[in-house]
Amino acid sequence: MSKTAEPEASVTVQEQPEGWELTLCGEFDIGNVQTLEEALDPLIAKRPDARFALDMGGVSFMDSATLAVLLRAVANGAAVRLRNPSSVIQAVLRASGLESVLIVEHD
């Protein structure tokens, strides 16, 4: 019996004067959400009130585990903006009622 590989997910971090910009690509779910946690958690520990701009243009899927990571950042005082979410990601945000908690921006 072979194991199915987890969907690919990547996070690239760039420091900005007001905080950080993270570029997310791939599918983020409970099987690989630690990719986002490992990028985001140390930054929040360093500056809990920082601003985070997450470029979501390359994200094709995210689940409730991913939303939980983002909400934990907000609960710790961070300002989280989601840039360029696809229609799929926008639907997830609408369904969860989180459009007002996580600021959504479109270029």
C-alpha cells in the first residue's frame, strides 16, 4: 500500500518596513499547514503587533486548519491582509464569515 503525497505548499517571506510580506503558493490543508506555521509563528513571536501581507494569488485551496493559523495571528495582535485571493479562497472566506476579520485586498 502506497502513501499519497501531500499537496505542495510553499511560503516565501520578505521583510518590509511595516512588517512582512509572505507569498503563499499551492494547497494549504491540515496535512501541510505547518509550512505556513513555520514561516509565520517566529515572526509573530518577534513582533506580535506586526503587519502581515499574504499574497494569496498562488493558493488554489485552503481549509479550516489554515484559517485557524491566520486567526491565531490576528488574536495575537497581528494585522493580516490577504492579497489577490482567487475566487475559491474568497468563497472560503465568505463561507467562514471571516472577510471582516482578515482584510482582503485585490490589485
